[in-house]
Amino acid sequence: MSKINAVRDKEQKAALNAWAGQNFIGSIIAGTGFGKSRCGVLAVEYALKDGGNALILVPTVQLQQQFVEEFEKWGVSTDNVEILCYQSAYKLKSKSYTIVVCDEIHLGLSPEYRKFFENNASKMLLCMTATLPEEVEYKDILSKMAPTAYKITLDKCVKLGFVSPYQITCIPVKLTKQEQADYKKANNSFVYCKYQLGQFNAFDEAQRIMRTKDASGAEKKAAILFYKAIRDRKTVIDYAHNKIKKFQSIYYKNTDKKILVFGGANDFTDQLCDSIAPYAMAYHSKKTKKQRDVALELFKTGDINVLCSTKALNQGFDVPNANMGIICGITSKGLSMIQRVGRLVRFQENKVGKIIILYVADSQEEKWLKNATKTLNNVVWK
């Protein structure tokens, strides 16, 4: 481990030097295991060596606490350092900082959170995330606000030994007859609305219509039906009954594993959890903080060996000792996939992170999965 830590330390310094070379304004794009949080701590330490104040922005309360622990771990003072969530920081008005560090910046680029950067100033700006935002608008904003200074992929982190290697196995499931009929109906509606809005720019056109106050009633109706068709189609996929049956089969062959499970919707995540009760608990946004804390603690202690989530564990959250993952809900975004894979490849000596992805064959979900995994190695299709 000492050799790996030396390599990691060298890469972190290279990242910070590259950031400094851009006049201390830029982004570090780094996969799991690189140690982005330590880069943030070291950047703050350097920025405040002659005094001043710092702000660290994070998306969740859990990450707030993790940054406090990072400062303690590396022996860096938190005097004159604020650590806030994006949800509260965007309300800050006219304040000047020596340095602002933005963790998981892809979650802090929405219009309302962007107000923070419009209302407040800093001499130094360090943004960090695992991959660049996929939305063209957000990617452009980040490139102008904090151009990429350093980039290292998840697979490069695996190669350097920062995290365990991984194996992704994609397994298809079929829809039931009723689900096939529902999916076909929703997909036909989607295709019809797509042509109504413009075959090659339907999504852009629908967004334009919904943002335009003086759009006609017919235009708004077409856009609303378009979004409804997308939701209806995704609902069929997200709640596919055979995903539950396949999930149960996989679990009962791997009862010795500690497993993280990701569903596509909270209610379906609960169904997955219930299907193997009492061995699993759910951790998602519809659960209270107390319920989430209990679920996480029982998973840590081994009283349950399956933790089922939707999005709550995607980023910035280290789940201890998980050695297998089952993903039952897909989006087209590679960033979401990278984050989920990252939950499973934290360093475990002489172990391989095993990830199984269940998807509906011959559906939009299969297309999304191919797009989401196109930058990853070690992907096997059954």
C-alpha cells in the first residue's frame, strides 16, 4: 500500500500543480480512489497560508461530515473554513472568499445554485467531479467557469492500484405480455410526438416550448404528451417484474456477499428490498434520516447484507465492505454509471468488484446501458 500511496500522492500533487498553472482556477476530473477530497483540503491549506477564508461546497450533509474528517485526517485546521451544501450556499449574497472548493460540481450547476457564483467572488476556484457533466449547457458553463486542469479516468485509477479491479456483467430480462403491450403503447406515443416536435431535435424543441411563455396551446400539448410518453416508457422498464425474479435468483446464489442494489425508482427499490426480506433494507430519499442511518448501520455491522438504494448512494458516500453490486435501474448518463461503479471498487486487496446490471432486452434501456458503459472496460454482455 505504501507504494500505491506514493503514486497517489504524486498524482494529487500533479493535479494541484496543473490547477495552480491555470492561475488557481480550474477543475480536477478524477475517478474513484484518486482522493479528490484530499486535493480540496490541500488546496485550502495552501490558499490560507497567509490568512483569508475558504468555502467548501458539497451536495449532501454526509459529505459535509466527510470533509470535516478529511481535515482532521491530514492535520489541517478548519479555522476560517465553511463547509456548506449547495442547497443553502446559493442564498449567500455578496461575500468574498480566498478560495472556493466545489465537490461533485456537476450537482452544483443548476440555475438556482449557479446564483452563488454570480453573487460571490473568490481569488481561487477548485471544482471536482468524477466525470464532466453530460448536459451540453452544464459542460459549457463548467468549461468557462473552471476549465479542466487535470483528468484521470476510473480505469486509470484501477490500473494504478488506487481501487480494486471490477467486472461488469450485463444480463437481459424480458417484459411480461402486459408490460410488452404497455411499453409498445408508450413507445408509439413517443415516436409520434417526436415527429410532431421535429425528428432530430425533439428534446430541444420540447424544452424550448416549456420555457416559452407565449407558446401556443397546441405546442404545449405536444410537449406535455412527449414528456408523458417518456415517463410512461421508463416506468414500464423501471418496474419490470422479471427484474425482481432475476434479482432474487442472483441474491440467493450470493448470500455470503455484502451487496449494494440500485433500483430505478424508490417504490421499485422498496419492492426489491421486500423480495428478499429480512436480509435487506432500503436507503433512499423517501426514507427518514433515522431510517437511513439505521439501514446503513445494520449494513456496516452485517446484521443485513443488502442495502437497496435509488440515487442516494450514487456519489460522495463510502459504503464499507460492499463487494458486489446489482443495478436494476438504468439511465443514459455515463456519469451516473461511473458513480455507481465507484461504490463497488474501493480498494479491497486481492478482490474484484463484481457488478451485475439487469436491463430490459430490446428496449430503450438497452440503448441507455450501452451508452452509459461505453467508456468502461471489463463489460460482459450475456
